[in-house]
Amino acid sequence: MSDQPSSISKAFQAFMSDAPNHARAWGGMVQALASASALDGKTAALAYLAVLAALRLESGVPFHVQPGETARRVP
């Protein structure tokens, strides 16, 4: 086990464990929307982080920082 805390919020972990079929459907929907986006990956990740911050949904920020960091490194 890693000593680092999970970037996935406890609420989302509960959703995934308590309703796995819904969690899979949610994941499929998120992937479909992402592939239909006109934004590049970095811009989409930053825009999503901006929305989370504006709505004060801090629990989702750690999870969604990673895609932005990864997109930043890719030319």
C-alpha cells in the first residue's frame, strides 16, 4: 500500500463501491463527453478545475489536477 493519500474523494470511493454499475455508466459517459469536446486535453482539464474551484467543490480538485499536470508535460 502507498503512504500517499488517495486523490479520489471518500464520497466518490463510496459511490464506486456502493453502486459499481452506476459508477461504470458514469465513467463511460465522462469518456464519451471528453471525446466529443472541442477543447484539447490541457484546456479541458484547466476549465474543469476552474469550475470545481468556482463551485467550491474542493474534494474533486486533487483527482482532477493529475490530468492537467499530465497534459502540461505533453507538447
